[in-house]
Amino acid sequence: MIEVLATKLAVKIKHIVPDHPASEAVLKFSLGLLINATSIIFLSIAISMLTGKTRETIIILFSFAILRQVSGGLHLKSGLGCVIGTTALVTGLSLLHLNGLWIQILNLVGIFLALIYAPSGIEKQSRVPPKFYPLLKVVTCFIIAFNILIQSPILALSYFVQCVTLIKFRR
């Protein structure tokens, strides 16, 4: 569905502005990303207004995205699957409660996973040269380690789940 909408918009843009330097494929890809991200944000916040967890949802969306930029992670095959899965995940995480021990356990497991797997799956998604991947690993670990100091249960959940997406499961 997202891919179809992105294709229709890209064709329309190219029809209106045929001299645009971006190809239809590039426009489709960019529009797909934009529709995907916008849908996740709007749906997650709309649901959070019903659950009363808007603050938590915004923190999860922001922290998950920041950590994902430096660590990489799993990409679902379809845009719609990504929207549904991410929205459900964000909503579910916003409803969970942790005590201090679990916050620290999730922080430490997240750092451990980041040390092993980060960065993951960024080869075709990023322009960062591979020589900087060790630095991305260190930045990822520092971001998670910061939560050892502030002990936010929402950040612990968000960072932990993001780190789980770094693991490449083989079929």
C-alpha cells in the first residue's frame, strides 16, 4: 500500500516536473520513507492519546530513531509491515513498567548486544564508510550507557528492543 502510494506520487511529480533531477525510482524510494515514518509517528501518537501514554510514546519514537541511526537494525520487507509492526511495538513498550533492577539489566544486555552486533545492516542504508563502524559501535554503547545514569525505564525498553533488532537471524 505504501509502495503503491509512493509510486503514484513519484509518477505524478515526474509528470508535473519532468526536468527534476531525481529519477522516478529515487522519488519513489524517498517518498516511501517519508510516508512510512510519518505514518508510524501519527499512528503511534494517535493511539497514545487513547492510552494516555503520549509522553512515553514520543520518548520511545525519538530514542529508538536516534539509536537506530548509529546502530542500524532489522528492516522489514514491506512499508506497511514496518508501519504496523513499529506502531504496535511502540504502543506496547509505552504500556510497560519496569523497576530499577530491570532497567539496569536491560541497559547492560543492550550494551552487550551492541558490542557484539552494532552496527548491523547499514551497508546499503548509510554512506558511513566501514572504517567508522567501530566508532558507531562505541557511540551506540555510550548512548545506552547514559541511561545507566538517568535510569529511565522507557529508554531502557526502547534501547533494548532496538539492540535486539541488530541480531541477524538466519533461516
